[in-house]
Amino acid sequence: MVSLRQRPGRPPRILALAGVLLVGLLGVAALGAGGAAADDRDLCSPPGPAAASAAPTNLASGQQNPSADRFTTAATEPLDKIDISKLGLLTPGKLSVGTLSDAPPSICVNSKGVFTGFDNELLEAIGAKLGLQVEFTGTEFAGLLAQVANGRFDIGSSSITTTDARRQLVDFTNGYDFGYFSLVVPDGSAIHGFPDLHRGNRIGVVQGTVQDEYVVNELHLDPVKFPDYNTAYANLKSGQIDAWVAPSQQAIGAIKPGDPTSIVQNTFSVNNFTAWAVRKGHQPLTDALNAGLDAVIADGTYAKLYENWVPRELPPGWKPGSKAVAPPQLPDFAKIAAEHAGDKTGSAAAQPKSTLRQLKDTFFDWSLYRKAFPDLIKTGLPNTLILALVSGLLGTVLGMLLAVAGISRTRWLRWPARVYTDIFRGLPAVVIILLIGLGVGPVVKGVTGNNPYWLGAVALGLLASAYIGEIFRSGIQSVEAGQLEAARAIGFGYRQAMTLVVIPQGVRRVLPALMNQFIALIKDSSLIYFLGLLASQRELFAVGRDLNAQTGNLSPLVAAGLVYLLLTVPLTHLVNYIDKRMRDGRPGGNDPADPVEQAVITEGRGA
């Protein structure tokens, strides 16, 4: 018996590359966790009374609506008459709340990974009054009202400005805040107010917001629509848009000292206050929230939260809660704002930033990289890997079945496989995720606990299976027909020949394409956020975006991109190494064969 000596191959470069990247990221994470050098900025924290602002004096003409409020209730039920067992909650004793994570100080995720902000803390105070636990789930504003309407959430909390159009889809509580929104332009712009906007201007808004509706329906202009406030403001600073129409608090919070932008005008309507959204016809819950709101206004909780989070004058003719409750006792914000006006003006005027400085501060703030990596590695990375692996496994199994069905001799297998592939390859990934998560979700909520995390993974797997099926099919059909004929000639049946001879060769040929698809799944996992996730379920991009919202800086998103590179670049090189190994039959494809091995090979060939 001949003993073969294992010839060690050269260690693949991919291991060294992965090791360098991993050590670098862990080192940065350790520095960030230490906290000494990390930036401690957090826009998702209460600014306090020192940040007080007076009511805007530059309101657009005709926007102060003197008509009576048509929607606020005259009074509310006493708290002791509210029966929480009859509120029709998705989970008894718990308010399921859909909210955002990127609009401080109203709604956001803070540096501890907790959903907070004025809107959400006020809702928690109301929940305490009602004896209910409050659970927040992050989602996108564009789909929030639809998710409330179809029962994904009990409540939508997102500084939602009420409009007649939105009232056709959901019900609203009484107002807890008011709906100023601001026109922000670069310094030196020829735009000085809403009347100056025209069709030649690129006007930024966040898609689906009341600002979007205002620009389209009131100004009759075509805005540039963005997914979140920070992206819109970054485009304004970089000159990609001419103006930004935003909620006043988001606009004030976004503009930092030295930014070459300013608010030139505001607008407000008494009838379009800010409220929480509730499923249409869900009157017991709406009444309970209204009663809780009046209670926290009456006992001073509202005033304390308002003073701490959003210290600004209430507009004339408006107050929170029902018409029966007394207005909250608030400090004289106009006086406080006047006392601090000199400090703010001097700070804002100091050291205007150059274009290069703005670029560096926006994308390459090293202190924010150190701050981002711990959360990215602790929360984002595990969730991204879980979603990618689960969806990749499901997609591979289904894809192989689709490939076999697609080349079947039976048309009743070929046609369904073809239709499935065409549909799932033709639809955008977001549409498939929403169809599965929001369409199937309510049907199986008894199994999922109304948590769409795993439904999102299933949606990605179904999407991937259509592509993987075509990859497998092309690989199988690329195998020479002689392989099948040879297998049949030595006595294999058709199924055996395909399973043992043709399919293994086809799979080997498409390994690089399969790995490319898995890399795409890693990146597509960021779309699961549309379904709504708990803070602990956020993947890499969601963690980076939340840190972006906390700091108003895009550096955390670049940090998230680096972690994506940590995953994808080694995988690309690994599959190339495996492919070369399988083709050459040895670790070092061009190395001369060992003499003993060469002798065995020669003997095996009958030489």
C-alpha cells in the first residue's frame, strides 16, 4: 500500500486579508467601547430649556388659520372608566407602536439603542397612566400608516401631521404637538420664502410626509423625494438640491454651527396638528389615548417632557389635548430664547466650513467611526448574518428544486417553475418583502407573534430562489450531453445520472455566481427594516442609519459599509480559491506534483 505525503499548499491570501480586516475592526471597536476618545454627540437626547425657541415670526402669509379646530374632542373619558381589556390590542396589556429612528428630537434611537424622543416618551407616560406596557418597533414612514391600518401596529408614533387624506386611512388622537414646517436653503440663496419656489428648483422632501403633500398639492411643484431627513439635509449642504421643506424641529436640529444653511420661512395650520395614528374605527383605543393625554397634561408630565425635549412656544390659538383640559404650564420660552440669542448667533457665525472640511466632517469623522463599530459588531453584524444565512439556505434549496423542475420533461413542472421565476425576478425586492411581511404577516401572526423578522428572511429566500434556480439551471445545462449518455450507458437511470453525475458538475461550475448571489443577500438584508424591527433586531445598515440620525453625520453609514466589506470581500476571494482548488485538484494549482503522487498518478493511468 502506497503512503501519500500531504504537500502543504500555500495559505490562501483570503485568510490573511480577513484576519487583517477583523483585527482592525475589533481594535477600533475596543477604542470606541472605551469611550475616552469617542464622540459623545447624541441628537437623540433632550436638549433642555437652554435650547428654547420663540414662535417663528417669519410665517408664510395666510398660513395662520383662524378657523376653529374641527377635530379636537370637546372632552375625554375619565381614566378610571377606561377598560383596557376592551381596547382590542394586538397583545393584551401591551401597546405595539410603530415609530421611526431617524428624526430627533421627536422620534429616534439613542446611543443606548433605545427608542425615545418627545413623542415616544410622552406615549410611555400615557401607557403608564393606562397600566399598559409600550413596545416600540422601528420602520419606514412611507409604510407606517398602512401598517397601522392593516393591524401590524396598534399605534403609529412619528410626529404625524394630520391631514384629511390621512384621515381616510387611519384615525387620529387629539393633538400633542403642532405642525410647523420650515423652508431651509443654502446661505446666499435667491429663495427667501415659499412664494419664491418655482419649477426650476430642486426641492427636497421626505417621501410620504405632509411636507411632500404640501409641495405637490399646495405649491404644485415636483419635489425630490428622500427616504429620511438626514439624507435630504446632506443633499442640501452638498448643493444637490436648492431647498428643503422639513418639520421645524428636524430642521432646527439638523442645522449645526458653521453649516452654510438657514431657515428662511415657516408655515402652520391649526387643523393639521401632530397626533398618534390608530386603526380606523378603533374608537376605544383612541378614547383611551385621549384620556391618557389629558391626564399627563393635567399632572404636569407633559410640561416637563415638552420643556426638556422640544422647548418652543406654542402657536397662537392651539394647545395640546382635548378642549376641556387646561393648557400646560410652560416656561416663557420666548424670554429664554432671547437670553440665549447672542450665544447662538455667535456660535453659528463662527468658523464657516470650507467644502473640503464639510466633506471630511460629513463622511470621515474618526471619532464617530470609533463610536459606531461596537454597535455594528454587537447588534448589526449578527442580525445581518442570521438573515443572510437563513435566506441563503432557503433560497438554495428552493432554487435547486426550481432548476430541476425547469429542465424537467414534464410541462406541469416546467411551467410553474418558469412563472415563479419570472414573477420573483421581475418584482423589486422591497415589493416582495412588503407582500410577504404585510400580506402574509397578519395571517400567521399567531405563529410569528406579530414579529416579521423571520418573514423578512423568508421573503429574501423566496426572492433569492428565483435567481439561484436560474444559476443552477444554467450550470446543469452547461454539462456536456455526453456525461449523461455515458452515465446511462453504464446502467444509471435518468434520475440517478442527473443526481450523481450531471448536477454535481453543474453546481461546481456555478459556485462563483452562487457566492455573488449570497453577497447580494447580505446587502439586501437592509430592506427588512421596511417591515418594522425591534432595536435588538437591527441589521448593519439600520444600526449605521440610527447612529447617523443621532449625530447628524454620515460617517456611521460609511462605517457600516466597511463592515459589509469585511463580509463580502473575503467571501469573493474564498469562492475563487475554492473554484481554483476544485478545478486543479490541489491547493497550489501550478505547483509541480510530489514524486510519490506523480508515481501513483502514472501507475493509475496504466503507464
